Amino acid sequence: MSAGGAFGGNRGSRPVPPEKGVFPLDHLHECDPEKKDYLSCLKSSGHKSEKCRPLSKKYLECRMAKNLMAKQDMGELGFGRQTEMEASGEKNNGRTDT
């Protein structure tokens, strides 16, 4: 007889925390509104993610606030000041107003 659990798992072994880049699923649906807004934006924009960057940022911020992923600076996740301005259309096309 085997000492393992169902499907060959070890009974009584302690779970190992996920590695960086792997985060728990949102079982309690705490960030569902943000996720649905982002997915809806992707669908309506023909899956052009650059148009939905603000919603993507909002979703990641929700996950961090609810401890569903490690807290990180948004700049490390690709949301630097320059890319935010370009995504929101505030880019001035290289002109300087005087």
C-alpha cells in the first residue's frame, strides 16, 4: 500500500508558497469588477491591450490591495510615467508650448 494521498499527493505535507510571478486565484472574486472591465475593454478594442492599459493597472492595483499578488511599484510592472501619458493621449507629439 502507498502512503500517498489521492492522485499520488503526500498527505500532511505543508504547502509551498508560490514563486514570484505566480499568484493565487481570486477565489472570493474580490477583483471581479476590475477584471470584467478590462476583459470587456479588450473585447471592444479588438484585443489591442494598449487601449486598455488604465484598466489593466486598476486590476493589478486591486490584486495588490487584496494581497492576491506581491506589492510592487507600478513602474516595475510597465506602468511608468511616460507610458501612462502615451496611453492616455496626453503626449504632445514633441512640441513645446511657450
